[in-house]
Amino acid sequence: MKKHRVIFQPAGRRGEIEEGKTLLEAAQALGVDIEGLCGSKKVCGKCKVRIEEGYFEKDNIESGMKHLSPITEAEKKHIKPEDGPGIRLACTAEIHGDIKIFVPERSRAGKQVVRKAAKELSIKLDPAVKKYNVELTPPTLHDMTVGDYERVLQFLQDDYGLTGLSCDFIVLRDLQNILRAGGWKATVTVWMDQEIIKVEPGFVEMSYGLAVDIGTTTCVGYLTDLGTGNVVNTESIMNPQVPYGEDVMSRITYAMSNPDGLEIMQKAIISGLNDIIERVVSEIIKDGPPTHPSPSRGRAREGGFVIDDMTIVFNTAMHHIFLGLNPEYIGRSPFIPAVQKSLDIKARDLSIKINPAAYIHVLPIEAGFVGADNVGVLIAEEPYKQDEMVLIIDIGTNGELLMGNRNKVCSTSCATGPAFEGAQIKFGMRAAPGAIETVLIDPVTKEPRYKVIGKADWHTHMEKVNAKGLCGSGIIGIVAELFKAGIIDKSGRFVMDLGTRRVRKGVDGKPEYVLAWADETSIGTDITVTQADVRALQLAKGALYTGAKLMMKKLGITKLDRVVLAGAFGSHIDKEASLTLGMFPDCPIEKVYAVGNAAGDGARMALINKSKRTEADEKARWVEFLEIATDPAFEREFMQAMHIPHMKDLFPNLKTMLEKSGSKVEIKG
Amino acid sequence: MKKHRVIFQPAGRRGEIEEGKTLLEAAQALGVDIEGLCGSKKVCGKCKVRIEEGYFEKDNIESGMKHLSPITEAEKKHIKPEDGPGIRLACTAEIHGDIKIFVPERSRAGKQVVRKAAKELSIKLDPAVKKYNVELTPPTLHDMTVGDYERVLQFLQDDYGLTGLSCDFIVLRDLQNILRAGGWKATVTVWMDQEIIKVEPGFVEMSYGLAVDIGTTTCVGYLTDLGTGNVVNTESIMNPQVPYGEDVMSRITYAMSNPDGLEIMQKAIISGLNDIIERVVSEIIKDGPPTHPSPSRGRAREGGFVIDDMTIVFNTAMHHIFLGLNPEYIGRSPFIPAVQKSLDIKARDLSIKINPAAYIHVLPIEAGFVGADNVGVLIAEEPYKQDEMVLIIDIGTNGELLMGNRNKVCSTSCATGPAFEGAQIKFGMRAAPGAIETVLIDPVTKEPRYKVIGKADWHTHMEKVNAKGLCGSGIIGIVAELFKAGIIDKSGRFVMDLGTRRVRKGVDGKPEYVLAWADETSIGTDITVTQADVRALQLAKGALYTGAKLMMKKLGITKLDRVVLAGAFGSHIDKEASLTLGMFPDCPIEKVYAVGNAAGDGARMALINKSKRTEADEKARWVEFLEIATDPAFEREFMQAMHIPHMKDLFPNLKTMLEKSGSKVEIKG
């Protein structure tokens, strides 16, 4: 295989790369981080790089001096004149000769910041998996007719009262070596007081489980100490299925229209989950004592072997694809899932690299479009234990809604698109250092102040803060500020001629607001919020509002006591901004709660308290699914809901509330 | 890859074979059956072939004209001058040029004859796996919140009272397609009233299970109609582990002394079992209606998919190796097995190609050397339900003994070697056409009469019967006849100078008896019984006798009411001959029963009646294991037991009995 010399600047990484690899593959091979939100699907345009040396221009291609593949139509859509010369998408351009590449600051991926540690859950510790110490008398010729496994069973019965246990046969494979290696002291891991899933030599204390939340766009794993219930490490990745479709429906279509489509996407997500596992355990394996039993000859242990339990939540389509179930029938009327109940599946049956004898507990799903992730929210927030009428909004690529109280809880789902997650936003980026996360705009001067991840203080004009983009969770607040400052009107349209050069026409001729000037950034270009960004957010919030409104109509209620905002990102939604934008029907601001990743909280609860699993199965069946997309009122409601509320009418108390919270607001209209 | 032209005569098969393949591999590739008892271990010498054309002599090798690899030391041990020129072992000689080979009659493998159909078992039909027909109402938008699986569960509960069922998740993968393919009629297969392991479109009647008996030397599978309990097909193979050791101890040693030894032997037996499965279902797949569900895209079904349940018996070493359990500790004091209880293991976890969601039920083992096969014998013969004191001898490569009645049953094991199975016997062969199975020798003339498999009548000197060798199960009878005719004495030594040319010195200078002259055979050489053959049998029967005698001593009994002879071959042991040889302590001949493959019967019973599985677990623990090899009296008893009994003393009633049975006997000494 022919190889070419490739150099990445400013990192200075260099190496020999195989003919035909993309620049992104080369960067990965050489340890250079390039941003790529879309997973090489050529849609996000975030992986722009500048070619410094090497021939890539049209002329050179024609003369045969081709060091990169020709520029594609897909690239042309993303590369703008203002990007300057020599720009290519790293995910697309293929290497056919020696080349030197510069990675602009904006395209450099930082490590994603999980800004809030997983919150502390107040729940009784009673995990499904427990460890027991056993100490046996070595066998002699006088008791030779008792097998090693039978000795272990006898001890567990005598000392712990465990009866009727079974054992995964693969545990038996190493049992004899382990008992002898530990001098007849061993630690036995038991699942649900039913089945032995591990035996380790000596007395082992630490026990780990992994709670997993697989979103359409983002996947996160919470490594949990099953002895304390605390999260000891968190890792997240982009869902590796993104290249096969950005939303649920396009992935279902991909599965139906490609012979191996389902298998390809299943392998992608399982491989991604295995990446999370490898990274999430790397520290405990490095620092802590190895809790691995001495493997038998020829049986290597993966790092994830320390994990003995896993709970997982996802939407229905991700659920089906993850399990290799045909998603066809959930994609078309009458939207029947293959299975709703929770499932316990051996890790090895799914090629998930934790203890192969461990079970993956898949939480139940509610209905076609209301998945196990919403069941996670349900058991975390427990509306069925409350008197107040609550609306719970779980915002991911899909918005899932729960509404009700102890008498009745209903659910529905609405397509919001990925705007709330920062995708399809011009300067959207992950919650990494350099991302603008909070903005305040002076209603008089229209000048912004903002906070950047990685900097303690608000940006002032005195200091260069190296802003790089907007993080997903900040976008709601920014648009709310634009509205409050009168920069956009209630239809979402930019108001021009405000006497500020912050509002201007972009290169596409459409209005935009400059949040940070080029010299405040590390990317050397103005960071703006565009008309298209505002529109994407309006569509998303309109869908949520319509969903909630129609649910209230169907439930026959006119008033919500409480609104819970749950987001999949671990970061929190700005509840004031969500009120300003009208993301949901009226509710007193002090009764609006942002709870972070409630779906993930549900998965964590099911991990550390097994009765939550039974509760999930029962309540998932009890919740009533409401179909709102087919409601004839949907379209009309949706058109209205796109507007940003006329605050005086919709939220008569908003001005007071916002002032109380420290903002200065000019109510217009 | 270079190929050479290879021709096999007299079959006339020809083809292009890759450089370096052995003649045996070439024969297999071209569909030519060559005998190979030892599984290419180069020990049995049964695969001799004659090179007709092509250069293989030393001279030609040195001149570079090498069409076969040089003759090895292993081959030289087997090739005798009387074999004539040009003889090679097919398992050893490698092809390096064009070649033409003649396969002598003696080396041609016939299809093994299972001479007795599996006997009818009188047991209530109550299999662990049952099929249920379901008929669902197609879902509509009005009941869209019920999953397909939940619909099936509801039907099974309403119509059959089945509650608390779980489902193998791989069944869910095809569930939706299958329900729709069958027009919402389907057949659900349920294991132990607990778990759904298959769903098929439409109403399916036939249901199959496989009972498997894995012996050290031979493996057999009984395909059983679970609707009737009848065996519909039987297939057997040599145990493919033979190349790694002919007996249990040498295989344990192989596992301990080779890094991948355990894995290699496990793969070999599982691959062999998959061969049995493929062959045993070939007819029902050909003739019967396909009971396969329409596979999903890209998921091919193996033929064995029609099998939904499997029971399996084997000795403890075969049990451990089959499951990938380290056999080290059962091979050394205090001989502790990893596990004794029965196990239910998913077929896919062992790569066994039946329904991958089906369970393999592994019967329990008793103690280190008394395995699941003996538990099979135990539940088939049920000594624990009887008043009479019974001795049950299960003869395979190991001899396993059960002794007792309803008050107490003891077990032990003794190493008999493979003589009873026909291995290590000079003209030993499988029970295939041409094998001499029964012999009578005239005590006066010393002339034999014999019966050959595939011929209805006894051989007379008028007719050419094409004898080819001695089958394993016939060897006991032949040695008994040699003794009764005075051709060997009670020490097993040949008596020379009897005035018959049938008794002579063989080419090795040791005595032998000519059973068939070359012109009566199809192999063109005299078929003889040698001094070494007699010695091998004496060792085997001595081990059995000693085991039984020491058990009686330990149990404090002096008399047996009944002796049951169980053999692993499906063929039956000659009970008269076994009395003559003194294989077991004295017992009236009318109380000696030959029951065929009782271990296999036990596996079949556990397959068609699930309460036999519970019974096996209970009784395996109840039986008391006696260690006799460490008994100080063992060696002395064994030396005595090697002798062939002085019949007048040991069996005072034998002459009458034998005469009653039609033999004419001259009692000597």
C-alpha cells in the first residue's frame, strides 16, 4: 500500500498515511483532534482545514499533480469565500500525495466538558448485583465427591441464606483456578439473588455498574460504584449512527433500504458503547487494585470486565436498532414495537465488553415513539407519586413529554430536531473550552456580555477570552436575550436599523447578530447568531409547546402546577429563557425546574436500586400514550406556537419575575 | 496455490488437489471413504493405500522427482513387508505431484451400521420443550400501545394459562416479520414453561430434540420426535478428540501441557457434534415441510435450527472439555470436578448449531470419574426403585459400575481401555458391512463358523462372504469361543500343536488364530485374532471384574441378584460370552441382561420427560461414590481377575446353561 507524508500544524504531528485515507482519518491516526459533530457525514461542515503545502487546486489536478481528491459538491456547500483559500473538509478530502495541513482553532476539538457532575440521587442503595465473600475448606480425598461449585453454593446458603442460585457456565470455566489462586478465599458476584456471574480470588470490595443513556445524537455512560451509588466517572460520545441518519426516521429508513443497514448501525452503536466502556474504566484500572480474576490461559480480560451490571435507556428506534430488532414497524402506522417490557440480556450476546456473564438491563418502552429514555425520566421524576399537575419535558433530538399526577400520567413525543443540542447552528459546538454558554444583552446598547467555558468570569471588553463558538445548551438563552433586547421580534425576524453594528447582514445577505468580534475569539472570525439559527430554535420550541398544549386539551386541564425541564446533555436548560421563548404553556417561574439528564438519572436509579426496575415496568404500562401528531388541531397550533410569546398577555407576571431574577427588561408591544 | 491431479482407484474419483494436502484429505475432498479409526493420529494404521503411479520411492525423492512426502518413522511402524510394495498411510503422505492411488478393500470405510434401532422407552411423554399455536388480532391504531411480544404473551396466558414467561431476545429479532408472514397465526416454542425460544409463522406440528451420548471413542446422536418420543434418526461419529489422546487421562494431559489444548479439543468435539446434527436432520429437512421461520435479511438458518432441545451425557473429562472447563483437577488427587449439577446452556454459547435460543441440558455428574453418562445409565435402569441387588456395568473406553438397590446405590469407575470397543485389535473395525460379528468354534475341529454384517446367513465354506475384519462388539464372543474350544488356556495363552493350521505363529513370531482365510475375505489377507488381542481383552475384563468384586466387599455383600450389561455402541454385548470370560462376579445367566446403550437411553428419557432431569439431579447426589483404585487389595485382585475363570469352580451351572443355549462345550481342567 502506497503511503504519503502528512503534517498537521500547529500541532506539528506528522506521519506516513496510506493512499486514499481522508484527512480526518489521518488526523485520528496521528492523534490530532479535529471537530466533527456529524461523524463524517459531510453535513456539519465543522471539520474545515486549510491546506498549507501540497497540490489540491483544480489546475494541478488536471495536470496530474493530485495530492488530494477533487473538491466535492458536498464540500462546496460548506466552504464559503470568507473562509479564505485552501479550505477543505477533513472528512471528505482524500490523500493522494504528500501534504501539510493547518487545523484552524475553530476546527480543533476540545475534550467535551461535562459541566455538572451527575447529581446526587436520594435513593436507597439496593443494587441488582452484589458481591459476597466466601471462604472454603480445601477439599480432601474424604469429601472428593463434592464439586467446587457445589462447595461455593453450600457456603452462600449457610452464611448468606442464598438458595436456589444458578451460575453462568462461563464462570465455571475459571472457578477452580480462582478458588486455588485465592487460597480458597473468593468473592462471588450474584445478580438479582439468582445467578452467579463472577468469582474473583480473595476478598474484593469494589463493585461497578454502568448506567447508559443513548441519545439520537449523544451517548453518555455513568460509571457507578455499586457500593456507594456514586458516579465515579462519566464519558460521552457522539452517537456513531449519525452518519446513517441524523434523526430517528432517517435511521429507520436506512435500516429498511440497505440490506445490512440494521446490522451496520447496531455494530456502530455497540462499538461506540465499547469505546465509552474502555474510557470510563481506564482510570480505575490504572489507579485501583485490579479486581480481575487471574484469567485462564489464553483468555484475556478486557478492562470493562470490572463492570458487573448495566442499565440502558434510549428512544424506541435506538432501542430496536441496538438490539438488532427490525425498526420497520415502529416507523409506520400503527407504529407497533417488537417488545415493550424490560429485557435482561447477557453482555456477551450483544458483544458488550463488560463482564461477559453480566446482564444488560434494558428499561421498558412505553409506546412507538415514547421510549425507555422517557421511562427513565418517569422513574426519576415520579409524577405518579405527586398531587400537582406536572409537565415534564425531556429535550433531546426528539422532545418527549409526560403530563399528569398520581391519578393519571400521559406521554407523547414531538419532533424538535437537533437545534436544542446545538447541531445545525452556525457556530454551534460541543460544551468544550471556548464555548460561549451564557449571554446577557443590554436592551439599550445591544451590547452583549458572555461567559465562556473554561473562564471563571464574564467576558469584558478588556480581555481576550478566546471564544470559539456557542454551546448547544446556551442557544436557548441567547435567543431569549435577542428577543428581550428587541433585536428579534415576536415572529423571530431580526429588527434592523437599531443603531448598532452588532446587527448586520451576513455574507448570505441575511441578518445576523455579532456576539463576539473576531479579536475576542480564538478562531479569528466574528461569532454570530444568524436568522437561520433563530428559525431552527423557533421550530423546536414550537413543536414542544404544541405538544404540551394539545396534551392539556386532551386531559381537559387548563393549568400546570409545575414544569420540569430535563435535558440529555448533563448541562441545564436556562429556565428563565425557556419561559421568555414560550417553550411550554404558562407556569409560575418558581415552579419551573431544570433537572439535567433525567433519563440518565432513571438509568442510574435502576442501576443502584433494583426495585426501580419493577417500578419502571409497572409504570411504563400504566402511563397512557397520546397520539398528537394526528390531531387535526396540530398544524394550526404549531404555526401559532412558532411565535415568541407576547409576554404581557401570556406571562403577566413575567416582568416582575425577570426583574426579581436580576435582568432588566423592556417589555415591548 | 499449486494443485496436482489425483486419482483414486477402484472408485475412479479424480480431481485437482492442493499441494501439501494429505492423501486422506484428498480422499475426503473427492468423496472417497478411507478408514481412519484414530482420526489422523497416525496410530491405527487402518488407512493404508497403495501408490499406483507417481514417484514416491527414496531414489526418486533424492533426484527431486518427489510426488509424495518422504515416508515417516510413524508410517514405517505400521507398514509391514507382507503389505507389498507402494504402501503408504493416507493420513500421513502429503501430495507434491500428480498421483494415482489404489484403496485396498480393507482400507475402505463403509457406513457404520447401527444394528439396533434405539429401543422403545416406556416413559410418559412430557418434554421440556413444547409448541403452542397462537392466533392474534392484527394491531390497529386503536391498540398501538401494545407491542407484538406483549400480544403473544397475552394470548399464551388467555388460551394456555402460561404466565410469567420470558423470551430469548434473539427470538424478538424476527418476531414482527414472522407474525406478519403467518397472517398473525404463529407457533411459539416454550422451554420448561418458562421461556419462549422460537416463534414460527403459521401452525407447526413437528418438534425435534436431540439426545447425545459423547463417549471417549464414539459419539452418537438420537434425533427424537418430541411429539411421540420416537427416535427418527441416529447418527454416530468417532470422537474427533481421539488424535489428542485415546483415553481420558491422555486428553487431560494434552489440555494441561498445551497452551490451547483445552480449546482445541473443545472445538473438535463441538465441530463433531455439529456434523452429527447436520447429518441427523438432513432427511427431515429433505422430506418434511420446512419448519424454519422466514429468516430476516442476512440471517441464514442452519439445518439444525429445527432442533429445539438437547440433552447430553458424557464422562466427567469429556464433560469438562466440552464445556471448556479446565480438566486439570479431575485428573489429580483429590479429583474434584468444577461442577456436578446439571446445567442448561444456550446452544449459541457453545456454538452448537441447533436453534440458537435452545438450551443444551447437560446431565449432572456423580464424582470425579463417574460422569453424566453413568447418570444416564442410572435414570434409565433405575436401581433405586428395585429390591434386587443389581450390578450395572456400562462398558465404554472406561467401565463404570453401579451396584445397589432401593436402599443404597454405589458407583465406581475402572479403566478398561478401548478393547471392548474394538480399538487396538489387529483386525478391529467399525460395525460396518464386512465386519465379523458372531463366531462359533467347533471344540473338536477348531474350525470356526461366523456371521458377517450385511449377510443374513452364517458363513459356510461354500460361499465367499467378503469378510473384512472384526467388529468391536464381536471381540468378547470370539475370545470366549477361543477359550471354550481350548485354543487359549485360562491364562489367555495360546495352546499350540492342536493339529490345526488355524493356530499358527504370526509374522511377529507370536501365536494367532486364523478366523477367515484370505480367499473368504475382501481384503486378500487372512483375518486373525492375535495373542495381543487376547491380552487387551483380558486387561479390560480384569479391570471390570476387580471393580465389581471390591464394590461387593465394601458393600458387605456376597451375591448379586442381577447383572445389567450396558454398552455404548448401540449393539449388544454377548452375555453368554461375558459369563464365560468372567467379566463380572457370579450371577445366574437368566439374571444377566444386555440393555444396549443405557447412557444414551438416559439422555433420551431426560429429553422426552422433564421430570427425569430433576430425578437425575437428585439421584446423582444420592449415589455414593466408592474409590477402588486406591484400595490396597486392588492390584492383587486385578492380577487374579485377568485369568479366564476355571469354569467348573466359578460357574458350576455354566455347562448346563451353555448347552441349553445351543452351544456344545467341552469343559476342560
